[in-house]
Amino acid sequence: MIEFGGVVLVDTNNAVRVLETSHPPVYYLPIDAFLSGSLEPARGQSFCEFKGMAGYLTVVGPKGRRAESAAWFYANPTHGYEALKDHVAIYPSAMDRCLVNGEIVQSQEGDFYGGWITSKVVGPFKGAPGTLGW
């Protein structure tokens, strides 16, 4: 579940959990599970050597609250990551609250990977200053 601006933007049991080397998992949520109007196209792209080209979205909450480029997606994920099509990942640090199975998520330091840390995930994690080279 993700809350932003005092509103639940998405609450689903159909997330795709992606766990890559040296960082906490990222949850990709079905785009059609998001509250209507809560996602808008944002500028920019990035490339993941595993998943392909990512596009970005701005999260829009009530009363004009916005989190610019706080979400990303893979319109055409590469082979092996097809399950990410029509799914969106969110930086938990940009939201009011993100929960996994009722537990409040701690955002990953540095936000580079957008990982969701719960009590069942143990580091150290790549992403904080000084950790990108290991």
C-alpha cells in the first residue's frame, strides 16, 4: 500500500517483487491499481542493463501535491523481465507511507535503486554515499 497526501494511491496484493544484487527489493505495482489521475508522465529516461529503458512518472496527490519523477516503469522490459510490463515502481522516500504486509517500509538510503526495506530484509545495501563501487 502507498499513501500520499493523506490518500491511499494504491493497495494491491499483485505486486512484482524484484531483488537484485546488493540492494533491497523494489516493488512494481500494477498501473491499473493506482487511483485514477495519480500518475502523470514526467521527463527523463534511464537505462538498466537488465530491464531496459525506463520512463518516469510524477505522482499526484490531493490539493495539487506532487512528487516529481517519483515513479518509473518499463514500457518494453527486456527478456526475462516481461512481468514488469504495465507495472510502476515508486521511490518510498517520496511518499507519506509505503507498507508491505502491514509493515511500514524504510526507504533505501541514497534512493538510487528505490529499494523498500522491511524487517525481513537485511543489508548492507548498495546506494548510500560511498557504496556504488562495491
